[in-house]
Amino acid sequence: MYRSAIRSYQDVQYLADLPRENAAAAFMKAARLLHEASTQPPEQESYSSALRFNLSLWTIIQSSLLDPANELPLEIKSNILSLAWISTEGLPPNKGPIPLG
């Protein structure tokens, strides 16, 4: 149990320092982990690890998008935040992108 908590912390630290050019690699890792986990019973550790990694990735993305220093256009931020919400919370009602301002 403690080992998985330590691993989750390490994953978050890795993602927090993630340079822009490595973002695709992080998404590929998340997709690979989720795909591999989909072949296992839900109670397997790989399933929990994949979900934790995916949550960590999207949490960092949300934090970056909400940072006032982020210069992406508002519409793009809103669309990505909608994806982040779906990835971390589930499918929202059909109301379109999450408004930022």
C-alpha cells in the first residue's frame, strides 16, 4: 500500500516537471497503462495504477490551464478543461465546454 502511494507521488513529481516537448510521451504512457489495465480484472494493481497516473496527468494539466500565466486562448483552455473534467470525473451533461470567464 505504501509502495503505491510512493509511486503515485513519484509520478506526480515527474509530471510536474514535464517539459512541453514530453507531453505527448506522458499521454502515450497514460494510454498504454489504461489499455494494459483494460485487459486485467478491475481489482488488479495495474488497473489502480493506470487510473492514478491518468488522474495525476489531468490534474497537472488542469492546474497549468488555470495558471494566470498560461497564454493559451480562452476557448482552447475551456475545451481542454472539458476533456480534463471528463477524464477525471466522468461524462458531463451535454452542456458544451466548461466556461472560464
